[in-house]
Amino acid sequence: MKRNNFIFYFLVFFFCTSGIAWATDLNESGTLKLTGKIQTRGTIRTEDSEGFTSPQVDAGELVQHRNLLYLELNHNLDDSFRDSGWQVKYHLLGRFLYEGIYDYGPSVWQDVRDANKVEIDDFKWDADLWEGYFDLSKGPFFLRTGRQNLAWGETDVFRLLDGINPLDNTFGGIFEDLDDRRIPLWMVRGTYDIGTIGLFSSLTLEGFVAPTIGDTKDRVAPIAPPDTPYYPPIPSFENTIGANVPPDLLPLLASINVSDTVISPDKDVSDWRWGVRIGSIIGDNLTASLAHYKTYPDNPTVRLVYDNFSTVDIPTGFPPPFPPTVPVDIPQQITVESVFKDIQVTGGSFNFYDMNLDVVFRGEVAWFWDEPVFIPSKNTPFPNIPAGEFSFNNGEISTKNFLRYAIGLDKNLWIRKLNTAKTFFVSFQYFGSWMQDYDSDIVSPLVDPDTGMYATVKRDEHTFTGLINTEYLRGNLIPELIVAYDVVGNWLFQPSLEYKWGNPLRLKLQYSSIEANSLSGFGAFRDRDQVSLTLTVLF
């Protein structure tokens, strides 16, 4: 019944929007334009949950019906500033989002809403000034002020040096396109074109400052509410307590209040994001840059804080002459803090076109300073009560330095047996990571429900990606395949077929499948294979 509702809403949306017109000029000179995009995306799970997701979802169930409206206003004010020599324009982009599964989807999602009504109702709706900035330029100087995205890097599918803006993984996670997940930040960004010095042409200095203004959601990546479709398999702290406490002490600990809180960057200047980069074209076909910036990871690091201690007599269980009880200070409040701790990144990128091979080579390398890691005995220490240990110590966050690097190549090539009219675009990438001062106690906070063990983190990690696409029917039909492989044994397959129906309409069918031996990386979603149908209307 619920899937029939999805089909009905999809068809109504399709026929109601199919007649939308093209971009609209709002003044006679054409310098003020209104454009936009309407998109609806329905996603159905294609496999039963296998314990990695909560709640359990059966194959064939609707797990996403996301509806988006973008309204974009661009105004070129050059005519008003012609005498000054300045070029001035502004850009406004409003985004309106509604996720419908909690209202008319399968009953399991309505149960999630009933159990957490306030948070889910806030989560399923959103209306924002998504982007809004002024551009000022004169000669070699350019300044952009307002809410915006800034990407420094050369990679696709996964990012490396491109870590300035947070990612929204709450509505689709790894199954969503990287560009659709990037969240704009309020920032001031400027560039200055120094010019040519020897072999270096278009030598450009760039910098940005992103104050931590606005609500928490404007500062760091959002956290998916528990039991939503793309919430990672993180165990509740209550379950962890139950696994470490003798049954006869559970009633005592049941009186402890457990709460959670998010520690996000403050509004102090010391918590602002910032960065500088210098880049240039070297010779005729090499583009290179060096950068350093401060940012925040997309996933917070958890630690425990104990408060409000009271003394309780705990039975020892030992015969005389040992005392029958022992006084123990027990916390009455345990807070699970999700901490967003800043990191700094130093690195560089290059993009080189080899004319003889007709191949674009691109790469990145970056050093991540003091990145938070998760060590259960330090982040979430809990006394070993069965062994007679009763000391409650607050959690600490450890950090490590990481070297991460990537190399990729892109090429257009003919496969005439498959397409006589268009070339195939082929892209390959390799991502590597190395941890300095490796500690085998470092794990991922994700827990395998079959073993009850945390996912391991290795000193060296390696991932490969591949992408191939082409065009048929005069560019209107675009098949594409994305493949990712993590050497721990995780595979991601994402074939898609997009059709451009006239000028304003886009229809895309996409299947996402993960075969994984580990919970690392995208393996955390290994029981969430899905098929999506997306209709986009541009106007």
C-alpha cells in the first residue's frame, strides 16, 4: 500500500511539473535572472537488513522520498559600477527540502517518528538560504563574501584535500553524489592573480576565513537521527553498559541518567575555519597548488563524561573475613559527548595533461595534523566491575597524524563496438592513507552485530575507484558505472542510466550495491543495497 502511494505521488509530481518554463529574465536588460530546479527522488531497499541497520527493513520497502526545490537568483550589477571599474554581482540560492517517508512511507518509519517526534519533524523539513554571496572583482583582485562552497582538490567519488566544507551524509550517505552533499559555509574568500613569473603563469594567491556564525547546523556536518535510513551502526551506550555490568548490579545502574550532547565549534575566532593556497599554471599543461587550512571532520569523536557522584554500598560477594560491601562513588549522570575537534591540513595537488597519451593525470597529497581517533579504553572508559574495578574516569580524545594521497587519470577513448558516435569517458583513482605512530587499540566506533567487535583501523589503507560513461541518442541517454574497491574486501557498484527528456527534464535510475567483509568506510552500509529513481526539472 505504501509503495503504491509513492508511485501515485511520483506521477502527480511528474505531470504537474512537466510544463515548467525555462529561466526567467526579471528585467529588460537581462541582468537579473531567476532559475531553479525541482527534484523528487524515491529509493527502495533491494535487500533485507542483516543486523547492521536499525530498524530492520525488508527488501522492497521505501527508504527515501526526498523532495527538493532550488530557487536561484543571479544579478549582474556591472552597469551600475561601470565608471568605477568594478565588476559586481550577487547570487542567491534558496533550498527547500521535504523527506516524506515519515508521513506516508512504510509503518517502520512512522514508528521512528513517533518515538522521536521533535527531532524527526525538524529533520524531515528544511528551508534555507543555501547559498548567498556578493562577488567583487577588479583587475587581478576577486572577493566573494557570503554563504558558499569552496573545493580545493582534484578527486572524485571520495575527497581528500577537499575538506573545507562539511558533508551532509544524513539523507543518503555514500550513495549520494559528492557535490550534492557539500554544505555551504559563511565565509569571506579572496584571490589575487600575481601574474607570470618565469615558468609560472596565472600565479594566484587565495585565502578564506569562515566564521562560526549561525546555528550549530551551520558550523559542522549534521548527525543523522538514530534509526533513520542512513544512520551508521553505532551501538547505544546503554547496551554497552549492559554488556559490562553483572546482572545483579543492573538495577543500581538503571537509575543513572544517560544523555548525549554535541560539542560543536564555538563562535570564538580561535574556532573559525581558515586557509591559504597558492597555485599556478607551470609551462603549458601542468596546474599545481599548495595549500594549508583548518577545518573540522565530518564525523565527531565520542567521549564519556561522568557527573553527580553519590556513594553506594556495593556487595563484594566474598565470605568473611572480607567485608560484605564496599563503598563506591557512582555517577548519577553520564553524558555521551560527540565532539567536533578541529584539524589542520597541509598539502598540494596537480593536474597534468599529456598530449601524447591524450590523458589527464591528477593527484593530491596532504598531511592531516592531530586528527581525532577512537580508542575505547580512553574515549569511553568504563570500570571493569566484574573484576572489582569501580573507578569512573572521564573520557579523553587522542589524536594522530595521517598522510593521505591520491593519484588519478582521465581519458576519452573510442569503443566503437559499443558506441560509434561518442567516446567513452574513463576515470581511475587510487587513494592511500598512512597513520603516524600507529596504535593497534584504535578502532572505528562501528560495531559488527555478529561479533560484537569494533571495526578495526589499519595503519595503511588503500581504495581504488573507477568510472566510465558515454552518451547515446545525441547526448540524451547517459549510462554510467562507478566502482570502488577497498583492499580489506569491500566493493561498491553503482550503475546508473540518465535520460534527458527535452531541455528541462532529467530522469535517472540508479542502483547501488555494496559487498563488504568489513565495516570500514562504505562497508558500514553493506546491508543497504538500493535502487533509486530521480526526476529533475530545470527551469
